[in-house]
Amino acid sequence: MPVYDRGYTHWEPSGRSALPAWMVIARRGIAEPLKQRWLLLLVLMGWVPAIVKAGIIYFRLRAGELADLLGGGWASLGPDGFLSFIEGQRFFVFVLLAIVGAGLIATDRMDNGLSLYFSRPLGLVGYIGGKAAIILFFYFMVTLFPVYALCLFSYLIAPDATGLDMLLLMPLRATAYCALAGASIALVLLAFSSMGKRSIFVMVWWTIMVSGTETIGAIAQGLGNSTFQALNFLGQYHNAGSFLFSTGARL
């Protein structure tokens, strides 16, 4: 029945408590991008390295040390192998977060939506928390969730993978690292998004921050200058992650 034929309807409580404001923002911001097939395809492409690593782990059971030569340290089941995997996902992190996060605040500013947001019982912490949760979810989609899948797969098929390492210690390390790094990256991207009203400009700033600093770090590494390697934005997160994973420094 159309709404205009129903007339006035009294409000009837559903008996369920309302979700927190930040959760409503996060749920809407996560659901809308996932309706686009090309974005789902990008997320699936982000899982290709995990599938490749799983294949190498399986092949190791059949070919022994030959698979170690094929995959190198990246394919190992130790902490260094999983940190190297997360480090190798930086391209998907860069592209996916640029697409999802660039317009989170910029679009609200362009549409004058902030006044509508804050005219409701919504505070700044809830607003930023909901937007950050969107970025954090998509960051987890190409970093933490593949690590979880690899840990479970390794435990099921690899005889040298113990339950303590694959089901507890490694997931805890990955969770701690991805939560800290993802939250920090989300705040940086939201800061960029709040500085303009056009998503394209936010993407340019994000590209300069990530790709520009990585290029400078690569040039400095080639010249043997360790000072400018500290400018590598995502590289510094991986370098800090070496402490949680008890591995060697990345920069």
C-alpha cells in the first residue's frame, strides 16, 4: 500500500534498542561500496596474493625445499612471512582506501551534510568513529582477514604449524598490528578528506602521501641514504610492525 493511502500511523516501538550512531554510519558506509561489482572485484584481487601463498604452502608439502626457493621468506609460516605478506598488500591498501575513504568527509562538506549530522544526537567522536570504522573494515579486508584465512589453512594442512602459533599467537600479532596501523591510517585519510570538498583532490593528496614518500624512500635506499627512508609513509608502519612480529627492521 502506498504511503499516501495509509494516512497517519502512530509510532510503535520495536522493542529493540537503537544502534549507536557511529555504528549506523559505519554500516551504511560499508554496505554502499560493496554494492559495486568493480569494488568487489578489487577486493577479490587483494586476496590473490593470499591464494598464491596458500598454494605455495601446499606445494611445500609435496616439493619440500623447492617451494622455499620459489616463495622465499614471503611464503614462510613464521612471523616474518606474515609481516612480509601484509607489507606486500600495500598496493591494495593504497588503492582501496583511496576509493573508499577519500569522500567520506569531503562529500558531506560538499553537500552541506555536516549541519544535518550534528543537528541530531551525534557528537564529533561518534561521527569520526563511524567514518574511521569504514576505512578500518576495508583495510582489514585486504590485510587482516587474509591472514586469518592463511593461519587456519596452514594449521589444517601443514604438519609443522602448531595450534598455538597459527590459531592464537599469529592472529593476535596480526590483529594488534592491523588495528593500530589501520586506525592511524584511517585518521590520516580522514584528515585529508576533511580538508576539501572534492574527492579527487583528496585522492591526489593521498597519492602524494603514499606513493610519493615510497618513491623517495626507494631512491634513498638505492643511494644508501637511510635518513630519507624514514619518509616512507606505509613503510614506517611495516617497520614498527617488526617489533610486534619480532622480526628484523624493514627500513
